[in-house]
Amino acid sequence: MFVSRNKAFFGLFIIATWFSSISNLKAGPLIARNSSRCLDIGGASQDPGARLVQWDCASVANQDFDWIDAGAGFASIKLKHSGQCLEANANPGDSAFQRPCDQDDSQKWEPLGKDGGYHLRNKASGLCLDIWGWETNNGTKVSSAVCHFGSNQTFMFLDDPQMLRLARNYAPLIQLHPEEDFFPSSVEYFAAHTDVHCQGQKVRESVLDAVYLPYSPQDCFVQTQDAMNGIYDVQGFMRGQDPRRDIPPVYASVYSPSFGVVHIQYAMFYPYNYGKDVCFSLAPAGYCLSKRVAMGNHLGDWESITLRLEGGRVTAIRMGAHGQRKNYGPHEVEWRGDHPVVYSAKGSHGLYPRSGDYTYRSLPTGDKLVDIARSGIEWQSAEALVLLNNRENWMNYRGHWGTERRGKNACQLTPLNVINSLRKVWNPLGSLFGARLETTEEICGRLGLNDEYQIGEGPWWQSFDQDRWGF
């Protein structure tokens, strides 16, 4: 049942504090009031002189600022990603930039609180930090200008405790299947049992130490520290942490894709994903004429749900399974107070708005791949919510969260007589040559059978703002 929610909005656009001293300033991003975009060093450059711009807010280090007391009510603003300080020239219109910290007055800023935001006045020039031309676009330069204290010179402090309260207020209640065998866990729990390998060589102890990788990220995988005994070997840690005994975390990201809009993404991690038992012979009415084969199992499974808030109200919810995400209106989802209730499918952990059986793929053999979502084990995510702030090194891991593909693919497992029944007649060169039958390789490519393995490689390059443009 949909319950109306009228609580006060703690969104990004009013998360600000009237500052009376430098000690009130906390590390984190700064958002421009006129555009709702964050101050950002373009391209995360490490170069001295790299310019300050505005960009979509995200959990990235080049939008993360530390405040260092410089005395007499002034502060130096230090960039987390480069360790350099924010500086400005004395000429109005010149871009602000980063440079190695040296305590020069051009690197000292006076925060002037006003109307829940604040202005930054440079000690050397007396000019204020300014979004050039009142622009709202990504990439607009941030410069110095004569102080007029308008909204393009007003910046808001994103307070982690208030963002955490906002995320907790709407945290989902996740219903796990009553017969679930593979529970969620923290990333740290998973990392204690796995290493990172790139191009077949161990390069990191775990994803916790994987900020910089020496090879292309698509060539990096996670391997179990104890060798797996066969492709279907399930080690104890793969079963995760049962929420009835030890509540695992849900990882929350709060960001603003556009003016007046806030997205809260809740990401859940599972050490192991159990795929589906698939029939590769004919399966009339779902009855398999041969033995089923487990397909698509893999280490490391990420799932997520994103809430869209406009004007302090939830206007849409986005979730999905198997790479397909869908938007739902608030009335399409069950609610318990301000908390949406979502259902996690057994084994695969795909998310759905209601209890039920969800067919996500029909096979040419007559078999169907079905997610079964039921209530049974409740995971109260608000009880163990972790606000992501880009201080977790594992957020920068860009490889696969599973092992390299193992076992046979679906094409190799499909009997030849079934392949023959799927062949099409081709005549790719028109009247020059006669028609020909589609080859086995062409059939498997067309149906995607070459991409489905008994053991898959898991998700690649998890995004913590993946629904920025999805609504």
C-alpha cells in the first residue's frame, strides 16, 4: 500500500550550515546554489594550474575538499585527489585553480555565511569565488569576481551526517527469499577471502588495495585465496552474512543530477550469485528432457535500487535484474512508512517491486529463466547503512568482481539437433549466390549462446551513480 510521505526534505539543496568558525567546516564536496553542481578539478588532473569547474556531483576525490585553518577566520582549501590547494588570481574573470600549498594569501579563503549557504572571499584579492556568467552547464569555469553574494557565489556544504539521515529516512526494506542460500555481505568480508589478478598474475591482496591497477581493467579479476575445487565449488565465505544474525551493510550514494532533484542509490553486495539451472534439450511445458545444467554462477554480485526525490517527495524508483533496469512509480511499490519494500530473487538477487515469479528470458528450447521473489528474511538496510564518500579504496576498483569465465558456454552445451532446429536460411549476397544455411557459429552469436558460461566473470566496474540519467 502506498503511504503519503510529507516529512521535511533534507535534500542536498538545503544541507548547509551557517558557519561561525573554521572549525565548523567539514571535509567534502561543495555545491553551487545556482546550478546544483559541485566544484570539481577538471578531469581529476594532478597538474599544478588545473582549473576549477562545476560538474555533476558524484562520489569522486576531485570534488572532495579539506579545510585547513589559516588563522584570522581564513582557511586553505585542499583538494583530496591531488593534495594541492585552491588558489585565485587578482584579476576578475580568471579561473580558480589548484597549486601546491604554500600558505600564500592567494590560497586563503574567508567563508561568509548567508541564508544557509556561504561565500568564499579570497584574502589576497578581496574577490569572491564565482560560477562564471551564472551558467548551469557542466564544465563552466569557476572564477574570481567582485563580491555581490548572488546564488552563483553561494556554495553549500554537503554534510555527511545530514545526508546519512536522508538516506536512512528512505532506506529500503529488502525481502530475501525464505530459502535463500547466498546472503549479502560487506565488501571487507569478501576481500578477506579473495585476491585481485590481472592478466593471470596476482597484483593486489584484495579489492581494498586496488586504487591503481597496472593493466587494462577488463583483464582484472577476483580469485579466491583458497583454490576452488571444481567450477561449482562453494566455499564458506560465499554464503555471505545472514541478516538475521549479522546485518550486512547497504552502501548509499546521494547525488544531484539536476537542479531541485536528488537521487539516493542503495547498493547491495553479495559474495556469490547462483544463476539458473538451464535445460539444453527440448523443454516442452517446462519439463526438461535431459539433465539441467547450472549456468551463470559467479563471485561478486552487485544489485541496487535508486530513489528519485523532487521537491522532497519520492517520484520514481528504479531497480532491476540481469542488466535490465526499470522505473516504477511510488504507487507500484509497497511501502512501510517512508521505506520502500523490495523483493530479492533467490540466488540471483535481482530486485522486484512485488513478491512473484518473474520470467526474464524465454529460450528457443521452450525453457524459461525465472526469478522467484518472496518475502521471508527481512534485511533492514537502515540499520547498517554506509554512506559512500569516496574514501573507500575499493570504490575505485575497475576490474571484474568475479573470476575469469570457467566451464562450457551455452553453445557448447546445446545438442546439435537443437542447434539444427534453430538454423535460418541466409542469402547475404542477394542473387549472386544461392541461399545457404546459417552456421552453428552464427546461430550461437545471434542468440548470445557464446556469452553464457557455467561460471561467469561477474559485474565489471560497479557504478555508484548508475541511474543518474535513467529516470
